[in-house]
Amino acid sequence: MHTTTAVRRPTRPVVRVAGRMHERFDEILTPEALDFLAALHHRFSSRRHELLAKRAKRLKDYSLGTNPDFLPGTAHIRADRSWRVVGSANAPGLQDRRVEITGPTDRKMTVNALNSTAKVWLADFEDATSPTWQNVVGGQLSLFDAIRGQIDFTSPEGKQYALRTKELAELPTIVPRPRGWHLPEKHLVFTDDSNRTEDTSGSLVDFGLFFFHNAKELIARGRGPYFYIPKLESHLEARLWNDVFTFAEHALGLDIGTIRATVLIETLPAAFEIDEILYEMRDHITGINAGRWDYIFSVIKVFRERGAKNVLPDRSCITMEVPFTRAYAQLLVKTAHARSAYAIGGMSAFIPNRRDPEVTERAFQQVSADKRREAEAGYDGTWVAHPDLIPYAQAEFDAVLGERPNQVERQLDDVSIGQSDLLNFQATPGEVTEAGLRDNVSVGIRYIESWLRGVGAAALDNLMEDAATAEISRTQIWQWLHYQTVTAEGNAITRERVQQIIDGVVSELQRFDGDRFDDAVQVFAQVALDKPFLPFLTTEAYRRYLATDVVTPEPLTDEAAGLVEPQPANRG
């Protein structure tokens, strides 16, 4: 007698689209690309969640009194002076990085950045991009087209933009920056082989789509798959990225080390693990970058409840010349060069205004001074946010580097940085002022409004603001409120006082059709005034406002789910 029963095995890992499909999205969200994302999530999603849990626990430990410090368990890695990273060897387009331009991946910025005279373009899916579904996939389309020399753009006013050449090797080297480990991508849904469903990782989505579609094309055109890696807080998070790179190289049949990464050292915990981060990624890493604004945000976040003595003054007072930022900058250069890695400087927030010569001249002077300081401190390159700033930054690095592509040979043997140097916040000069308080409120609200409209890099008051500077603004207010800090003018910072300033800022705003100021005020009040403290303003704002167009994916078919056909039962 024969009986049959449906033998159902667990579903195979799949990634499905939960966002609405727009023009050309099918060129990026192909079945093969989604399968690649599913493979990445199947292999690495659990580790990502575990590391984020470790990150949250460590932040809690800091708030309870533990100080960040160099890790005793990895002292042997720091003490071993023999090992080196792969650096820029056999990485065409990464030898000379003296000036890099940064910006989001919209089509206009893509053309302008690639037409500039910068050596590298940081194509930003992170802090300079608002992660709307259109921006996420549209940015991938921009890079896909640019790499193949087929990108153009026509502005609403009719101005046309096109690449000055289709030869990729003659343009700035494209280095995308995916989102950090903490950010989800809710428009794509991952279902694992046990039929559990979760949001995808913004990091794996941004990396995976770019790598899958472009790695081999980049190599064929004389470049390679290169990435900037943001927001790391430990060497274990760096190890995860390294394993992602190795897995991806195997999947596409590429040699190990084809991928090259530059890691931003932009969190206080990461500053104590620079050697370890370089070691974990030594087969893929070319350099490290001083992400100054996120670093300052991280310092405030870690010490936000650690006593009034750790309260920092107005944001404008926290320059790269104060003791704790200078120590961080020196440690970064010293550690990078000791391991044959490049040290890339950060970004001055000043930008020119072509309609205001005085503002423009001030921006040129400020940027020149900032880049002179970096070049003389030993950095091998730097960032700018506007094409007009490139000549000024390059002049300062040319003066130090000459014809050399870098100054990695400069070892800073006389520099010694310890825990107390990195935590020396009390020596920061300056005061908390009424003007600083109001500026933080104004910048925070106006930036969040821009971000909610899909614009992640906003020129405000002749400064380029992104998510990092907005984080400083709201976190400073949270800390000042926590201690009811008294301003230089003698006023205690209370919730009522901040609310008055919010009301005053809103009353002076120039409203327009489609603005998002009402939503921005709600977000700002939550992240700057409320408890518990939210580690990132973007996570809650993304959930509430940018992921509202998510739709439920179609149910998995048996074929897609990997279900086997009914099989005969055992013969009896």
C-alpha cells in the first residue's frame, strides 16, 4: 500500500521587495541581485544583530561609569610591530588621495563629483543621503550608469549635465559609503531558512547591490570595488565586514583582496581599537579616515550622563585644535602609518556661496587653514564638500607632499597618546551660550526637515550639514538639559526654555508648500528632549516617516520557498 504525504523542508533564504517599483528599479532589483542579498543576510544577519546587542550593552556600561580604554585582550596585536595592511597595492585609483569630494548619489551630484578635479569621490549612501526608497535604489542606478559612462541629468530649469569623458580611469575614483550596521532597509524583506522574516540591513543592501552589479565592470574599466565603511564601534564589527568582503569575493569568483576599504574612525570606542580594526581588515584595508563630526557626537553620547564636568561647550568651540580631538587626530595618523595605511582627514563644514563673495572668501580661508593643519599633521589626503574648495585643499597638500602620492613614511614616533588624552574633555575651552543653544535648535530642526524631504546634505547658514552635525546639535541639548546647564548669560537650560526656543525658531521659518517642519519639530523634540536617549535620530525618524510606503510582499510560491513536491511515504 502506498500513501503520500507532503514533506516540507524549511524555506530557502530569500529577499523580497516590499517597496514600490519605479522606473528602472527592475535593473537593480534583479532576481540574481536579490539572491545575492539573501545569501549575504543568510550568512551574516545573525552576527550583525549580536554585535548590535554588544554595542548597546557597552553603551549602557559607559553610562554606568566604565571608561573606554585600550583592550587588554588584544595588547599583543598592538605590540607586534611587524604586521602591515595591504594598503593601496594593486588598487588602481587609490594611490593618490590628496583631495576627495563627498556627497550623495543623486544624478546631479554624481555628474558634478565625477567632473571635478578631485582624486576620489565618496559616493555617500550614509550621512549625506536621506534613505528614502527612491534615493536608495536611485543612487544605485546613478552609480551603475556612471561606471558605464551613460549618465546624464537635466535640471528642472533645463540645464543639462553630462560626464566630461566616458573613460572611468580618467575620472575621480568612485568609493561608495554604505549605511552603518545599525540602520535597517525596510523596503526589502529577508526570510531565512526557518521562515523567519525581518527587515534587511542597510549596510548589506547598499554594499551588496553595488558590488553585485559593478565589481567586474569596475575591474574591466581600470578601477575596482572600493568602499568607505562608517560607524564602526569595535574590531569585531570590522571582522564582520572583512568576512562579508571575503564571502562576496568568493561568490563572484574574485581574488581575496580585490575589495578595498577605507574605515572611518568616527566613534570614541573605535579610537581605542584602531590597531585591531586595521588588523582584522588587513587583507582589504587601504586607510582610515578621521570622521570628526561623528566622533564629536560619539563623545557626547558616551559621556552624556557622566557628570557635569564632561559637558562640552558650544559646537563652534569644539575644533580639531582642542586637546581631546587633537589627541584623536594624532593617534589616527600614527597608527595608520605604522601599519602602511593611509590617513585621510575630515571635512571642514564651511562652503562657498557663489552669490556672496564675502562668505565665499571666508570659506576659502577656513578650508585652507584646516587642510594646512591636516597636511602638516601627517595626513595623506582630505575631504571637501564642494568642487570650488578642491583647489584650496589641493594647494595645501601639494605644498607638503610635492610629487609624492602620500606621506605614509612619516611615522610620528615621538607621539604618545593614552587613555587620558582621548578622554580629556575638561580641557575644552569655551562656554555654553544662548546663541549656541539656539543654533543647535535651529540647525537640528532645519536639517531634519530637509532629511524628511529626501535631502540628506543641506547647506544651512553657509555650512554643510549632514546627519552627523545634526546629531551633535540634538545630543548637546539632551546633555545640557540633563544637567540643567547654565549658559554664559546666566540662564538654566530647562525643557521649558528649549521649548520656547523651538517655538521662536519655528515662528521665523519661511514655510513653503510640501515642507516637513511640523514633522521635524516632533522628531527633534523626541530625540533632543525625551528620555530614554535614542542612540541615533535617524532610526526612529526612518521608521516613522521614510518607511511608510512599505507594502506586504506577495506570499512565497512553493518554488520560491524551496518546498519539495509530495513524496511517497515509506513502503509498508
